[in-house]
Amino acid sequence: MYWLQEELIFPHPNLSNPDGLLAVGGDLTPERLLLAYKNGIFPWFNPGELFLWWSPDPRFVLFPEDLKVSKSMRPYFNQNKFRVSYDTCFSEVIYECSQAIRRGQSGTWITEEMIESYTKLHEMGWVHSVEVFEGKELVGGLYGIAMGQVFFGESMFSKVSNASKFGFISLVQNLIEHGFTLIDCQQETAHLASLGAISIPRDEFLELMESNNKLEHKAQSWVNLFTS
């Protein structure tokens, strides 16, 4: 296990332990977070713990063109059940994600430090939110980082049935139109598996990151970029 100091550097992800834990410590500055994602690393820790940095093997991802939309979801789109927007209320989305009750978890890993850091990245144009409305009420959403042609999903929430799934499907369809080639889901969940996500070896994931890092990484607002 590697202890991070002030120097802005990470060990190679292949040095992670069998659980995927790579390093401990450091900080959550925008510069360190962006460097982490570029190298296939993400932070995940409980409140009161030291910062923990991970690069699991295998890695759970979705290739956008492999998105699966179940028959049960099609009426939601045919009837315009929900309205989707982007980057219009990031603070509300990340807060709701931090409050969401998740099976097998007694608390949240989205700490105050995480909220503060990802809010800074949102203001810089790197982190984006997807908002799902039923009428005027925010009933679902998700957020993550976009770099090059990769979207790194972080968390989602849903207050009514299928709201987060509706938002995720809408996002993927927009990402396809804008040339995105990969969505990082980090670790396996049945929810994302049902949408077409699969596990790939970490070495394959890192090769995809290397190729993505050769592209232009453009920070921008998504308010008017995507269709609802």
C-alpha cells in the first residue's frame, strides 16, 4: 500500500492490492482528482477515514453502443414520463446521492469533503449532473466526470421507480451522439449489468485510458449541449 504525500503523483494502478486498493492519503484537490481519473484511479472512503484510492481488477464498464433498453422502459420514453436536464442543479443531485439508502451499506461514502471537491470540479466544467424531473419535482439523477471520450460515473439516486434508469439511458444516448466511447461504472452492480455493463480486465481498461488521454480533454457546461 502506498502513502501519498504532497507531491502530485500516483503509483501505477497495477500495484493495487487484490481488492483494488492502491494508495492512502493525499488530498482531494481538483488537480489530484483529475490526475487520478486520467490514470484509472478513483477515491472511495467512509467518513472519518483517510482518503483511499482504488483501481479494481476487473473494471466494470459500459460501451455505449451496448446499452440495453428493456421493453418495460420503452413506455416511459414513449409517454415522456420524465423530463431530463443537464448541469442545472448539481448541488441538489450530489446531495440526494449522498442521502440515498443503498443495499448493504449503512452510511454514505459521499462525504462533505467529496461534495466540496466535486462541486469545484463541476464549477470548472469537468463534473456533470443529470437531473430527472416528474413535473417540477426532482425525482432522480446522477453525476460523474467527463474527460475526452470517457464518462466516469460516480453515483445516482432515484425517488420514484426507474427515474435514475431513465436519466442514465438518456445520458448514454446523448454520449453516443457526441462520440463518447466508454462509461466507467467502477464496480459491478446488478442495476448497471441489466443496462449492458460488463467487466473487463484492468489492463484493458488502462489501455483505453491511455488512448483517451491522447485526445483533447475539454471542460464545458452541459446545460445546452445535450437534448433532454
